[in-house]
Amino acid sequence: MGEYVDGLKFAGGSFALMPAKEVKALTDLAHQYDVYVSTGGWIERVLTQGNDAVEKYIKEVKTRF
């Protein structure tokens, strides 16, 4: 199915429940095949928690992706 896959989306912040090492391996594999990776719409949830939460979220995402 590889030629039909163009994106990988983690729904509902699910990546936060996975070990960081596994998320990194999965996203690296996706990028190896030019598949974009998305954290989904979870940032919308984080935005309701204020600037500090958004900064923490973005920092965490950068370490996992």
C-alpha cells in the first residue's frame, strides 16, 4: 500500500501515550518514504490550556518527531 500512503496522522494526541523511542522510529520510517507526519488536531486542545502548555507541547513534539 506504500504508493497510496502520503500521510501519517496521530489521532487525539495518541503519540503522547507511546514510548518516545517508538514514535521516533515510526516517524523516521515515514519520512524515509516521503510520508508527512501530523500530530493531528491535538494542538487545538492544548491551546485552551494557555501559552505555557503550548510551549511545553511544542518542545515535546520536537523531541518525538
